[in-house]
Amino acid sequence: MERDYYIDLEINRTATDADIKNAYRRLALQFHPHTNSGPGSSERFLQVAESYEVLSDPRKKATYDKFGEDGLKGGIPCDYGGNGAWTEGYTYHGNPEKTFRQFFGGDNPFADFHTQDGSEVSIEFGSLQDLGVKKQDPAIERDLHLALEDLFYGCTKKMKISRRIMNEDGHTSSIKDKILSIDVKPGWRQGTRIKFEKEGDQGPNCIPADIVFIVQEKAHPWFSRQQDDLIYTSHIDLEKALTGFSIEVETLDGRLVNVPVNDIVHPKYTKVVPGEGMPVSGDPSQRGNLIIQFEIHFPEKLSAESKRLLRQALAQ
């Protein structure tokens, strides 16, 4: 009596390629000797392996659908009815473990269910099916270089990626481009990570990797950043350092902030302007501080009269 490969896989003849794969995955795990030692399980494991190998191959499936098991295994005329040569009949290799490994990938699909000392972990089939045999590839990390202005205002960045996509036949793949949109929030810091789940290369036996973009701040012409504070360095001469002055600082949003300095400026002196730093991530209405540092330029030489006047002024 001819076998019915569709019945073996518990599917109907209108089943799609995805239906065939899902049926084999379910039945192969159910009747694999590693999880089922009941009567007849080995025979069923062999049946579903052969049925899957036939129905998952478009040429074998087309031959079986038209000529049945006898035509598939006995061979048919190459022109389907003419007097030409006959095709070679199909013979299953008889190794269901080989089919199982090719489907799930790896030499030991059950390696995750052993302890380090080699003993097996007792696990119900249902939970094994839930955990699945596929593993996800490691995350792919890429730098996202942003100007300080981008992190001040927030912006949207479009990133083009190229990745491998599985074709509908489930066996072949192609490279396609995709645009990922990143909404940069005001106040994001260096090292902020933005994850796009499962946007890596697709494959028959793996879960696509996540793609992670990591914020890297570009150098700014006059500001550096510490957490939510902005650091600005002002260059002044010794006269201003001793007598007082005011400076204007252009902020990231284009305003000129006038900062009076009435203290004596020494090498470790800083002037803090509250609320003129970076937005606080999560609450952009709050801002860090503007911290002004000073680099004092001393004269290279002084005349005798200048030295006398300085001694007189500093002695008072």
C-alpha cells in the first residue's frame, strides 16, 4: 500500500512550505528517541523525516503529487510520458538523525538540555517545544555618531542596513536594504544604546540577531560635556584675572549669555551658570549647568617700572 506523506506529517495537500516545516518541527521533536522511547516512536520518527525530505523539496514534491510514491521511487519518463530516458528513482537515505540535524542545525540539537557533567536534564516535551532549539545570534553593535546639537535638541536619524532575508521557499536567501529610524531624545548621553530586535541576517536555523546602535558624541568646537553639564574654556589675560571682567558665551541654541566675573580668577577657579547646560534625559524641561573654566595668559616679560607698580599695588 502506498504511503501518504501528507498523512505522515498530519497535514493536507494544500499545506504551504511553512506548514510543512512546522509539522516536521512538531513531530520530529515529539517522536525523537531523545524525548520519546514509547512503542513505535522510532518508526514514526523515520516516517516524518522521509515525508519532510520529500515534501520540502519542490521537485520531489511535484513528482510525488503527480505520480505518487511509486512514480517518485520507481522513476518516470523525463518528458512525463514520452519515450525519453527515465529519471532516477528517489531513495531515502534512511538516516532520520541526519534530516533532524540539517533542519535544526548543529551536531547535537539537544545540547542545551545537558548539564556540565554530561548528565541529561529531565524535561517535558511541551517545555522543550516552548524553549525551542534555535539560538539567537549575538547582537550586532554599531556606533551612532551624533553632534552635541543633535543631543541638545533631539532629532531623527535614518540608518540604512543591508541584511540577508530568507526567500519564500525557505531555502534560499537574498540581500536587501532596510531603513531603520532612530528618534534621538534631547539629553541622551554618550553610550546610550538603541536596540532593534531581530533585524540581523535571517537563516533557516537561527534567530536573527538584534542590532544595537551606541551613541558616540562628536567633538564640539568650544563645548565639552560632563553628564548634563557643559564645560566652556575662556582665555583671559592676567589683568582681567585680577581686576574683573565679563564674557559672552554663545549657547547651543544660538543665544549670547553675558557672564560677569567679579572674583579674582585663579588657575582652579570656575564660574557656574545654572540651567544653561544640556537637557536632562527623561525631563527636557530641566537642564544641567554651564561651567566656565579659565586659562590665564601671563605676560612674557615686564619692564622695571611695571614690576615696581605691581609690587606697590599687590603690597596694599
